[in-house]
Amino acid sequence: MQACVRSVCVDTCGADLSAWEGALGAGLVPVANFCRSADAYGVIGAAGRAPVVYDLLASTDDDDFVYAVSRWTAQTGMDIAPSEVATVRVEVDPAWGAARPFPNGFVAINADETALLFGYTVFVSPESVPGEIFRVTIGSGETTAFTAPGNFDAAWIDDADFVVSGLGLGTVADGHGLYAYDASEDETAHVATNLGVYSGAVGLTADYAIAGGSAADFSSQVFSVSRSAFDGAFASGTPIDMMLTGSRVAAGGMTIPSAFSISADGRQLTAAEYMGPIRVWSVSQDSGSLTLSPQPNLASGTFTTAFAAGDGRVMLRHSDGLLLVAER
């Protein structure tokens, strides 16, 4: 069950690989195809070692919804050997009516790989989007749930504190924006407002914070502020009005999708357009204001998401598994 793409033979995972030659970006060569579909992924890539993947699988058990997080190593030439990190059960709330929870597309792992975040939401109505964020301790599997209506994405501020893009977090819920959790104080702060009518991605680097949202017509808008400004809002609890004081992120007239990912060093932004290519921009910043320069597209067609995987490698998600590719 293998097929050759760009002179490299990889497992097909039951997919038709005939279009991959043209779908992969210039300079990308397949390394291995890992046949494990999941509802969300998080990838840790480090120099000198195979990427580590955390994935989230959603299932049902009677009237409960079950979310299972597993960890495995994307080792070329070896079978996937996932180990369970944690399992969370969510009971159906009668207030949801016919609506049911669905997992959001993120598994956020902190820098020292001691904890991760994932979440779900339930679209009851435009005015009611209940949900939760789960903080999982890696190793023990201990899980803490946080009320997080409308959560879309989350990122770690440090190894203990985190920020969520959504309608609220814990006891604070003031509409679409960014909300941060202070583990030492067990408190939540509202850190950014005026991102749009719908939530988008959020990312933090040593130099800046970046967050996306969508207007009422679903057009994307992305804003950035300096990391010092973000940290000041986190400490004071006074949110930043991103429309007034944030910098609008654009690149040569191109609109940046509100769902994006930022590399660990903050120098590269990746975003997949709906039914379009996975685009890449190099990032430079000055006091939180970002300048983006387009780079060659990573992929198009069947590929929907990209994850940095270390050593110049990237993992691309497609409908039948994950493809690990390397840059020439």
C-alpha cells in the first residue's frame, strides 16, 4: 500500500496520491506518511529528534462525548505507537437542545512539554456558544476544566499561564476577544477586545502577540501588539482595544486568514485559505508592528494544515493521515 511521490515511496493510508506531485510546494520532498486521522493535532519539532505528535480523537459513549488525547513519535520507518495522555467525558446539557459539542482544532503544548490545552464548543445559537477548555498535565493525566464559551484557539503565555481566543474564560465573559488565565492567582483577565464578531487564532512570541478575528461578513482581520503591551494588559486586567491601538497585519495587499499558526521563534506565519493553498509569510517586527513577506506556498489541494516539525521539516495534514515532508 505504497505510492511514489517525487521519487519517494510512502504509505498511501488508503488515499489516492496521484495529485500529490502537483499539490506539494516547490522544494518539498515526502519523508513518510503517517496513517492516523484525528480531530486535532499538536506537533513538537526539535533539532536532532523525530517530531512528537499529540492528537485528539472525539467519540461518543452512550450519551457522553469522549475526548482522548494521545502522544506518539513520528519516527520514519516505524509503526505509530500512541500512548494515552488523558481522556475527558462531557455529558450532554439539556439546555443545548439538539446541538452537540465538537472539538476545536487545536492541541496547544507548553514549551517544557508538561501540559497541554484543548477545547470544545456547542453552537446552540448565535447568542449561545457554550464550551470548555481543558488543561491536561502530561504524565499524570490530571485535567482541569475551564468554562470557555466560543473558544476557538489557545496559546501558552509561559509554562503555567495561557490565553484563549473566544467569548470568555472562567468567570469573565465580555464578548469576543482574548482572555488569559493566571495560574499563580487562579484568576482570569480580559486582555484584548475588538477583534471582530467571530474569534480567530492567537499566538505569542517573545516579541509580540498576534490575534485574528472575523467581521460580520466573515472577512478576516488580524492584529498584533508588542509582547510588553500584552503582558501589561495581563498584569493589569485592562484589555487592549485591538482596533484602536493594535496594528492591523497585512502583506502586500493580501488578507491574512484569521486562522493561522506562528512558528516558535515568531519568524514565520502559516495559514491555509478555505479551499485554497497553505501560504507562508516570513515575519519581521518592530515594537509589535509586523511586516509580512510572502514565501512559496507549502501545499494546496488535499492538504489543509501545516505544523512545524523541526530540522526544516513540516507535517501536512490531509484527510487520511499526516504527511511528513522535508525541505530540500
